[in-house]
Amino acid sequence: MKVTQLDIRPRPPETEDKLAIWPFWATKMRTSSSQAEGAIREFQVGTLEFVGEDGVLTGVKCCQVDEKRKPIAGSEFIIKADLAFIAIGFRGPFNDGVVKELDGKLTLNTDRRGSTNVVANDRDYKTSVDKLWSAGDVRRGQSLVVWAIREGRQAARAIDEALMGASVLPR
């Protein structure tokens, strides 16, 4: 299994320039344990669409983007995929994105706040669509980053259990 993390931002520097950024959070290259375990990281990449056959995901169509995050013509490519996990921060699900694309094909339940958040329980984070999970801001709305981190970790575990079988680790 391969994991690819896409980031629309440019690759950050290895060290920060503290005087240039103070009092803001330092922008520098950070590597989490999952990234250190072999996740492929792609920078300045925009996601264009999910591609598939007969309702089954087969890839993610992407492109290179410029410094203003605009697509660079002719730079399109497809990453083969059988699972996509969307982590988009405070933006929430775009009503003209995944939610709209599923409309009429599959029923993706959204909450009572005007179809803003994707409904998923807080045990396995499954949505009403098979093989689609929701966590963090997409599930609960804009909240503290610690909640998004917690839910992201729990959702990752639930996804791993769904794909690989029951976990041997204690909950």
C-alpha cells in the first residue's frame, strides 16, 4: 500500500526565518511519524477530480499549480487510488464539490445546519456512502485543531481496521 499526501502550497523551507515571520507560526518543513514511515509528499499540486469506473474510485486527477495556486496548463496527471481521504481544514465540504457530485448518485447525509457538515458517527467515522469517511471540520464544523487531530487519528484507525481487518491494538 502507498500513501500520497497532496499539498497545494509550495514545499516549505527546511528551517524557518524567525525574524521574517514573527509573531506568526513559523513556516518550515515538518515531518510527522506517518510521513517518516514512507508517505509520498507532493507540493504545489491541486486536486482536479476523482476518477473511476462503474462508481469505483480508480484515481485522483491532479495538476501542478503556480505560486497563486492556479493550475498550470498541461501539467495534469493521475495518481492511481482506491481510497481518498480529504483533509481540508476549516473550509468544510464544498457544496459544489464532493457533496454535489454525489447528489443523485449516492446519498451523502449532511447535518441540519444547511448541508454544511457531512454526517458520520464518532466511533468509526463512516458516512452514509460506502468507503467514505468524514472527520474533523468536515464532520463537526469549524473547531479546535486538537479536535481535528484527534478525529483524524481515530478516523485513520477506523479506516485501517476497515481495510486491513480488526485491530490488535487496544482502543
